[in-house]
Amino acid sequence: MADQEHESRLTVLLAFGANLGIAVAKVAAALITGSASLAAEAAHSIADTFNEVLLFVGLRRSGRPADRRHPLGYGLERYIWTLLVAVAIFGMGALFAFYQGAETLLGRRGGEVDPLVGYLVLGVSAVLEGISWRQAFRQVRADARAEGLPLAAFIRRTDEPASISVLLEDTAALTGLAVAFAGLSLRHLTGSAVWDGIGSLLIGVLLTAVALVLGRINLHLLVGRQADPRLVADVRRRLAAAPEVEWVADILTLTVGTDRVLVCARLDFRDGLTSAGVEHATVRMARELRAAHEEIDEVFLEAVPRDDPELRARVIGRYGDRFRDPPGGPPGGPPGGGDRPGPGRP
């Protein structure tokens, strides 16, 4: 976890340095050439530079330890700052690109001078963005391999959005540079500003797509997302295998930060256990779960009767016909059959 945190900060800082230099160069080139595509890319890089500051603030603030007012820590704050990144990409980058493109297509921008400066800036920008992209891709790929997931599945499931944000930003930046180069070249070759305006609009569409993807990732994390289904399945298996447990009635997991998971389970303990036996069993099982999964931060285990009607109604209401009764079924018969997945299972 500490290594991943260090790697995330390195990725963000490298992206900040690259984007700051690129933004300055693009602004100068846009003013010299009058290119709408370059102006859109300049706004894009300014937004990315601002975004790295937001990501770094999120990394710092979310790492604060738990306290009385925030007993589960500040891990969720990281997702708020990354959500602001998505808003900034759209508000500062995409909308400006749409504006520049519309202005150019409507003929409200002046003529272009020699685009040589634009070509040079785009080339240098591509090199710097490539360095930042390589660092972000290397981290995301390493994290995906550590989780045993394909890259696309890891991006959908990750609870560490900082490196994903940088990777998506840099991917959009490299694509945007190619679009800006095409728009600038076609304007230079044909003498028509339409191509430049179209390039700016395409950059706006690209940035909007990135903002939506980042917003969706962080929205799910902020609303409250279940832990990795593989972790949930293993927790269920370990609890069900405990000699004191008759049946795992319910499992709730919640991602409360990067590599931080809250586990709550309701267990039907075997008849004949004393209260002291239940207490010792819950402490041991919680310790075993934390030892098996480093990301499990807190474990709450509750003793419940399997045939409690209110509990059954809540579990069935949450999981529907995915609910599975214990062998033999509770009094009154099984609601959904004994061969279906149980609560909390993926």
C-alpha cells in the first residue's frame, strides 16, 4: 500500500511538471499561429496542470489517519478531489475547445500566420506527454497485474483513481495532439480554417468523454461500492469454514478508501456455544480476515438467528432471488432454492 501511494505521487508530480511546461508552450504557440486547435490544446494542458494539483491534494488529505469525528478515516476524500478533476476537464478544457471550434467555423477568428511554431510545440508536447503517459501506464499495468485483472477490468474496478486519472488525461492529450496536428496541417495546406475548427470540436468531444469516464468511476466510489467480488467470495468462504459458524446469513462490504475495505457479516453460530465462545470466535475470525487481506481495515461480526423474519426480509430485499437458505432451509421453506448464490457473493 505504501509503495502504491509513493508511485501514485510520483505519477502525479511527473504529470504536473510535464503539463506545466506544455501549457506554457501551447499558449505561446496558439497566440503566434492563431490556431483554434492549438488554443483548445492549450486549454486542455492548463486544465491538466490544475488537475494534477487537485490530485496531489487528494492524495495528501485522504491519507490522514482516522480520528474521533472520522472513525473510518479520510479515504473517501480522494474520490471527491478526483471527481473535481473530471469537472475541471469538462469545464476548463472541453467547453473552451467547443467555443474555439465554433468561433473558427463561424469565421470570427483572424487568419493564421506561419504554423512552424505550432508544429514544433506539438512535437515537443508529444515527447513530454509520452514520458508522463509511460509512467502512468507502467503504474496502472503493474497494479492490474498485482490484482490479477486485465487492464480494462482493473480500470473499472480500481479504488485508486489518481493514476487512472493521469493515464486517461495523458491518453486524451496524446490523441488531442494528433488531432491538433491534423487540423493545423490541413488548414496550412488548404487555407481553410474549417479543418482547424473541426479539430477543436473533436478535442472537445474527446475531453468530454474522458470527463464522463472519470466522473462515473468516482461517482460509484463515492456512492459506496462493494469490495472486489473475489475478496467478498473469499471472506464468505473463510467465515463459512469456521468451526463455530453454522451459516453465513449476510455479508456487507464497503470500499472506504484506496486499499481500505469495511467488512460486516451476520453469522448464525452453532448451538451450544457459550457467550465467551462466540466472543473468542469473532475476535479470531476478524484477525484472520485482516491477516488474509491487507486491504480489510475494519471487521464487524454479528450473531443472528437464521430464521429471524426481519433479517430474512432485509437480505432478500437486497439480493432478491440470489439469496440462498442454509441446508434444509429455514422454517417455512426456502424463498429461492438451495442452489443459488448466497448474500454478498459476486
